[in-house]
Amino acid sequence: MSSANDKPNGWEETNLGEVCEITSAKRIFAKEYKTFGIPFFRGKEVTEKFNGNEVSTELFITKEKYEEIKEKYGVPVYKDILLTSVGTLGNPYIVEKDFKFYFKDGNLTWFKNFNEISSKFLFYWLISPQGKENLSHARIGSTQQAYTMTALKRVEIVKPPLPEQKAIANILTAFDDKIENLQAQNKTLEQTAQTIFKEWFGKYQVGDELPDGWRVGELDEVIEFINGYAFKSKDLLKEEEPNCFKVFKMGDIKKGGGFNHDKTKNYFPKKGSDKLEKYILKNGDLLMSMTDMKDAISLLGHTALMIYDNEYIVNQRVGLIRANNDINIDYPFLYLLTNDKHFIANLRGRANSGVQVNLSTQAIKESLFKIPDKETNKKFDDLVKPLFEKRKHNYIAIQSLKKTRDTLLPKLMSGQIRVNEFKS
């Protein structure tokens, strides 16, 4: 834990219970869950927020119940913090302005009523190496770890004076604001590409009369398909080392399609990959989820788009799709096609169902779709590919910003870099 002997001049050693009130929610019973209304967060939703992903809220409570709780006990307000406290530990969420929601007791811990500490500074401290180390001493349990409020209140924190806290938070927030802006740009770029795809191709279904030169064919006619490699768990590394591939797994595919760049990775040494060249991923490759849970299908058939060359290698139960044709169908068309709701519904309808739902190589290859003529494909690719290239450059910029922010974070939180020494 942080030592008082190491603290910078003017910084104070205290504990979390002294700088804020640490509490939880009032119990909401299962019978009070609704399918619409005021969002009700569990650890899953807070983790999605923390990772910058869309919240797939599945539970709600009534507005009347929310107002009752607000009147009697209070609800989270702007700049309060929620912390995941069971299972997946330590992901904080700082409450947004004018956002109404409530949350599950036990799963999340509520930090509020801050005393001589900036909630934004505390947010960054919680995700810093110093914060994570100190929080680790508040864990209980072995099979499923958790934080207790009593232990969290005792967690030590070394904090600078409030003006310096705010200056540190402002520096780190500037990085996050740039990241959020680029993420918003990418969302708009993808929505634009989807709209163009639907306008060009969505009005025709299999069985409809098609324009001259178009036809219905199988996916296998325009792609190369490879099943991911079955790595042995003992051969995978949990920490990145020099000269390693990142292993692309199903968890790297987002719900609804897309690349989850921030998913926890495994690694595989390049020196052991001499015979695995066909599994090494290239820019423009698509990665399809071939397995999902029967009672909660969300990934099956969706694809992510690889934007790097020779950095990833594909794992089993992920299908590698690579454009391979002479009619100008390239990765933008294939990405939009494989995440189209009609294509996904048709593909899932041919999956093998058990405890898990599985797609066979044959089912994927034999998927029917409308194959436009070569000239149409070329015009579409010329129009849409620049949008994908812009998304790629934004993603790379996002990763660079995150790396710089994460390098600065421990140095700012330890006082190794003081704000008045920082040159923006």
C-alpha cells in the first residue's frame, strides 16, 4: 500500500471513508423489475459504461418506484461514483449530468458526499495502479471475490490539495474527451455506412426480382473461410511479452458487431507460430462468432473487422472471413452484410442448438445473399471504404491516446509528475 514516507510535499494520507460517504442501494426485489421505465444498473451495465460500450440495459423499475426511493433515501446524482464490487471488481462509473437510474444493492458500491476530494480525481485514482493495489486489500472471498463497505472505508489514499486534484483530473479528462469524440465520430461513420448499405441493397430480399446483372449466391463464392486454431490453454500467456501475437477470441467481438479493443487479451509467442501462418490476421479480415449460449444469444454470427496487420492470431470458435473474388466485393460490403439483421436471422436459423448454439463452417459458407454486379460493387466500395479507413485511423488514434493517458496516470497519482511541471 502507499506509504506516508513516499508522499509528495503537501499531499495528505487518509482513507476513503474520510473523504466520502460509502454506501449502497436500497433493495429492489425481482418482482419489481420491469421491461421499460427507469434504467436499473447491475455490475454488467457499469462495466459496459466503464469500457465505453453501449449499455445493453435489460432491467428497469417504474418511475413511481424511482421517485419513492429518491424521496426517502436519495439516488445517485451528478459526479457521484459507482464501483463494481462483486465478481468483476473495481470498475468505476462517474454519474452523468441529468441521468436518471437506480442500481442493484451488493453488486455496486456508491461513493457520494465528497469531502476535500474531487470525484473526478477519485475516479482516476480508483483505476490507477496505486488505487488498484490499495483496493486489492479490501477483497474478500475466493470463488467469487467482493468488496465490503467496511473494508473500502479503510482503504488508504494519498491525495494532493484540492486545486492540484482538479488540475490532475483536468489533464486526464482532456485525453478522455478526445477519446470520446473519436468514438462518437466512429459511431456516426458506421451508421452512415449502414445507411448507405441499406439504401443500395436492403430493398431487395432473396426471392425478389433483382436488377440486371445481380443474382443470389452463396457467401463461399466471394470469400475464403478458415476456422480459428485450437490453442491449448497451457500455451497461452496472460501477460504480453516481446514478440507475441494477441489471441483473437469471441469476447473481442461486440454485441451487434464490431471490435472490442479493450477486452482482456491472451498472448501467443511468435516463435511457436511457424506452422500457423494462415491464422495470422490481416487488415480487412472479418472475425465471426461461431458459438453462443442458447438462452442469451447476442454474438452468434456477428463479425468484427480487423484493422491491424500481423498483430493478432485467431482462436477456435471464431471464423476468419477474408474477401476473395474478382467482382469487387471487399471487406466493407462483407462487414455490413454479416452484421445486417436479415443476414444474421437467416444464419442463426441454421445453427445447431444444444446447451450452446453453434454455427458450422458449412452453414456459414452456404449463406445466401444478393450478389450485385461488378460495377455496382466497385461504386459501393469507392463510396464506403473511405468511411472505414477514417474509422481505422480514429481507432489507432484512440489507442495512442489511451496509451499516453495510462502512462501519465500513475505518475500524476504518485506526484512523480507535478501539475506545474506538466507541459501540455
